[in-house]
Amino acid sequence: MSNVIQEKESKAKGHLIELDNWSEDVARKYASEDGMELTAEHLEVIRYLRKYYDKNGRDYNARTLLNVLEYEFGKWEGKRRLYQLFPRGPVAQGCKYAGIPLPPNCNDLSFGSVH
């Protein structure tokens, strides 16, 4: 990742500012820094988050996004599996890996986590 991207992301608490700079390799880099290796399930959620953001922009809140994820991925044991995949919270950690900003007014970076 270029120094310009790293500088910009650091100003956004680890979240990319320019969404076009995202790739699955960027997501893998973030996960690796957190001691995780992304699986097909992780990538499915991450791709969904990006599509959701493309469709809705920032016109949603963290609770709504968590509910949407639970509904969409309920086939995986619902919320429980999402927390297994993203232990720091499916919203905060998922958005970071997806390269999208946190929902508005989401100041708690552990939102939705069990920590």
C-alpha cells in the first residue's frame, strides 16, 4: 500500500478516506495486522458491506447496519457467526476491512463487539 494511502487512512482511524483505493488485498492487509486471515465467509460479508454502502451512502446508523447484517447472514447462525468472524464487532471491524467509513455517530470503535 502506498504511503499516501497509509497517511490518509491514518487520519480516518484506520478507515480509508478514498473508497476507490480499496481492494481485497487491502482487506487482507488490515486483517493480517489484526492477526486474522480472511476466509470466503469474511469476504462475503465485506463485499456485502461495500454494496450496501454503494446503495445507501452514509444514510444509515450502526444499529441499522448490524440488523441488516444479521438478517442477510442469518443462515450462518445469525449474530453469533458474525461475531465469530469479526470479534471486534461486525460493524466496526467489518467496515474497516471493507474500506468504508463507520456509520455516522458511531464513535465507539468496538460497537457490536463482545469486548
